[in-house]
Amino acid sequence: MSANSRLTIAVHVLTWMALDRRDDGPAATSERIAGSVNTNAVVIRRCLGDLRRAGLVESRRGAGAGWSLVREPAAITLLDVYGAVEEGTLFRLHPAAPNADCPVGHGIGPALRQVYDGLRHGVERELAATTIADVLRDTLARRR
């Protein structure tokens, strides 16, 4: 099973844009952001589309074209970002119903659902407690 990096890329994008905003930089382009993320600009444009649909970024056309944050970095939580780019839940029960006549098959769904709900609440709590401003601060503190 491979890990999904969509949240990491989206947080990188928004943190980069927050730094640009702090430094009064020009509107961000997908090409400039892609250079920081070290990926293709198409990947960044897809991510920016998700972030725009969630109301976190906006784009401008014409002179000074590019992307910018809609809200202050301190007002964007990682839970906001997670909701914008991730689909579904962290863990899912098997799509086929287990054998209800089996002692394990009968109770595995409710037992795991309780664990998975607890994990989801914990993850959401942690993500809600961290903002893009926090990530920018911690990122810049690690500068060489």
C-alpha cells in the first residue's frame, strides 16, 4: 500500500504562497511553485484547482496573473486543506460484507468502525490545531 502525498503537496503549495505573501512577492504561478515542490506544474495546477474549489486560493488573469491565498495563513488549518484534497476516509471496511455466521465476521465491522472513528477524530483534531502560518514558521525555523 502506498501513501498518498496530496495533503503534503497541498500544504507545501499553501506554505510557499504564504511566504510569497509575507514577502510581498508576485502572484504565484504553477511553474514557480512546481520548482519548490520539485514536481510537474500540471500536478500543481490540479492541486490548485482543488484548493480553489475549497475557497482557499484564487487565480488572476492578465497582468500579474497567478494564484494567491484567499485567507490569511493563520486562518487556514491543515484540516481545511485535508478536506480540499483528500477523498473519503483514512481507513475503510472491506467492501464485501463478511460472513455474519462467523464469530469474527459477525463483529469485525463494528469493532473496527469504533477504532477507525477514534483515529479519524484524532487526526481531525491534530489537523485542526495546525495552520499554514504554523507550518511556515516551523519551516523557516529549519533554514540552514
